[in-house]
Amino acid sequence: MKFPAGLKYTKEHEWIKVDGAQATIGITDFAQKELGDIVFIDIDTLGKEVHAGSVFGTIEAVKTVSDLYMPITGTILEMNDTLEAEPESVNGDPYGSGWLVICTVKDPSELEGLMSADEYKAMVGH
Amino acid sequence: MIDETKSKRVAWVQFFFISNGLSLFSPTILNKILMKNTPFTDIHIGLGAKMAPFAGYNMPISYKGINEEHHQVRNAVGVFDVSHMGEFILKGENALDLIQRVTSNDASKLIDGQAQYSCMPNDKGGIVDDLLVYKKSDTEYLLVVNASNIEKDWNWIQSHNTKSVPMTNISDDTALLAIQGPKATEALQSLTSVDLKSIPYYHFAESEFAGCPNIIISATGYTGAGGFELYIPNRHAVAVWNKIFASGAAQNIAPIGLAARDTLRLEMGFCLYGNDINDTTNPIEAGLGWITKFTKDFVGRSFAENIKTQGASKTLVGFKMVDKGIPRHDYEIVDGNGKNIGIVTSGTQSPTLGEAIGLGYVAAAHAKSDSEIFIKVRDKQLKAVVTKLPFIKA
């Protein structure tokens, strides 16, 4: 199971990668394995500001549905349109082609409250 | 029998996990304390299965992924450990009488070596459990019940056992494997002298299998893919498993988890107790009229008969999503004006169809095929259409 070092992680199993004033968000390798085959990503917050810890969308697997939580406060600028045709990318490449949204970074200090790769790895018991 | 304290704890734990069903965390610690194992638990863990508590048992949910396992069963052959299911033996000259009283189907029609799907209605219009009734002989029957209902069913049947029919609960001594799929016969034939293709659907043979005596080889299953279910004494269970996998290697036989069992049964429109039927749903409303026979008397008959004559106010229907979204248990069903007309009882993305499907109760006026209904998925109302069952041709 992969936990890339350059990312920050949430206890709800999202990852975030900051690149200047913007950040990319997805779910972790652990999360995709737990959910199983992902069939549909439902994000209806495009263009909206979503608070840290609030739901920005949901992810549907064959067996279950799970909410997606914002790691930080930001406006959703873009969602990964390729997932509509290929939701399985989230299973196959959760940190790459399976990314979910790009958002603004409203308050960089919020990032300090998130977990490092090692901390997250310890939390999920790997 | 399971002692009462333990079963209450298990029920609490089940509730805990169900009510936290959206959590991504696996309940490892409670699991180890309370869960029962099957004879195959170590094998599943060794194979890297994702394990989870189900009806008080530590069961494999999936091995390689639901979709892959689902297709494996539809297109080839797969093996399910369903040893958590309960088995009762009823013996003696009054066994049939008792079965006739507590079940809705007509067990007097069974011949030796035949099984039937049936239902145990309660005395309030609902369903105690759905089950299989196997006739071994005029004086010996096997009842196969849902794992979550073993204790409830036992007590229910006993409460109607006025003629003291000898009953034995062999659940804890019996392993059950379902070998399902179009290649099941091919995969298993070398393990028995019984001509497997000569066993008709819903019939069984009791014979030597994989070198073990007295195995029930039953041409049943809950997948619509064809195949067999094998009732195996625990002491032979692992040996039989290993021989099945050796024998089925040419067919690429694979282990299948309970998650794919659920998508397979849902594509067939088969009811799952606890989801689609429960203590408050009537067999007629649930579309189980075909196993409700008014040619005999049984507990709960009057409720079923009244609904049958007066017409059901709600009916269990299948539906397909038109708008994009996945229906889930307990989602509300509404009409075009947003008015409540029912509730979703099961839902998933069908791996075979690549479409979202579900079962749910709707008011009679909306139950006809092609009726347009709407499913409330979070804050949205998504269009769906009532569809004839099964969703796929078996």
C-alpha cells in the first residue's frame, strides 16, 4: 500500500497536495481498497467554497457510499472529468489519474493540522 | 444454541457496525472478541480476503474485488463460504406437520431428494425468515435458515412444536460451500460418482464427495448462475475445500466473497432477509406469493390471504436508475411531485449491466413496469423506472 511522502492526509482518508495557491485532493490507497470497486463520484460543489471538514461530494462503490471531506477550506476550481467514464482510476491510481478535485488554499495554516505520510500510515495500521 | 448473552452482544455489535456502515475503519478488535469463525476462516485470511463481521461471523467480503468476483461467477465458477447459515434437522412422523404449520410453501409436494424455497410468516403479518426445506425422507427434513435468525427461528419453530418433533440444530457442526457458475458441474464432477448434471434444479443427492461420506450435494444457490451447494460436516470441511480447488483448477475456480453474493442475488431480484423482507413485511407484498400456498393452513395465513384478496397497498418492485446515482437501503422513493411513495430496500451498481439497480417497496399505483419513480439520493431526486425481475436473464 502506498503513502507518498509529499502529501498531507486526513483522518477521513483524503490526501491533499499543495502546489502554490492551489491544491489537488483525492482519497488514499487505503480508502480505495476499503471501498472496493468505485463506480461513481458525485461532486456538486464546483465553484463553491467548502469549509475544512465539510462534505464536498460523495464516492459510490458497488457495495457502499462514503462522503468526501475537505482537508482544508477552499473553493472547488476543477473536478476530474475523466472519472465520469473511468471511475475505476480511483482504485487503480488513487494519487495520480484518480485525483478528485482542485481547490484554492484559503488559509495555508490549516495544512499544519493534517497528517504526514508516516502519521497517516501509523493511523491505518501499516 | 447460542447462549442469550452472547447473542445479545453480537446483535449489539451488528447494530454498531450497521449504524456505522459508512465508516472506512475495519472493526478489528471487537471482531476478534465476539465473532465466530467458520472452518475456512484461516484459509480466507491466508488468501488475503477482506474480512468483516456478518451475522456474528467473521466472513470474507471480497478477495480480488467485487466486480471481478461477480463476473467470475456469472462466466465461470466461484466458491462461497456460507457456513454461517443455520441448519436444523426435524425428524419423525410429525415433522412434516410442523413444517407445514410454520412455513408458507407446501412441503407435502416434496419428494425425497427435493428442496423448496419457503417462508416462515409470523402471526402479525410479517416474516420470521426465508428458508430452504429439504426432504430427506418421510421422517427426516433439513431446514436451512439465515445466520442472523438461527436463534429466533429455532425458538419460533419450537413454540409451535406441540407434538414434540425431535429437532437438532446442526449449524455449528455444518460447513456450507456454494459452488456457483456455469462451469460448476465441470469443476466438481471428478470429485463424486454422482452424475452432477442429472441432479435437477432444487434437488439434491446425499453421497460420498471428495472422499468424504454423506455430503449433501444440492443443485441450489442464490446467484442465478447455476451450480451446487455442499453441506459438509466441519471435520471434513478443509479437505473438501482443498479438493474442490484442485479439481476446479482447470476452470480457474476462485473464492468469492459475500459482497459479490449480494450483487449476484440482487441482479436476480432475490430477497435478502433483513434488507427486503423482515418481521414487518408480508410475503405477498414481497412478491413471495409463489411460495405462499393457501391449499393448506399455516401460521400467518389470514394476513397473507387478506392482502391477496384485497390487493397489497405496497409491493416490492425492481427498478433501474435513469439518472446517475446508486440507490441504497432505506433511501426514500417519491413521485414526480416529491411525495413519499415508498422506500429502497436494496441497491447497487449491477456489474453485469453496468447500470444502477435496486429493490424497494412502492405504493400499488406505482408498481407497474415502466412506472417512473424518483429516488432521494442525499439532496437530489433521481429518476428511476420500475423494471420486471429478474434484471438479467439467468
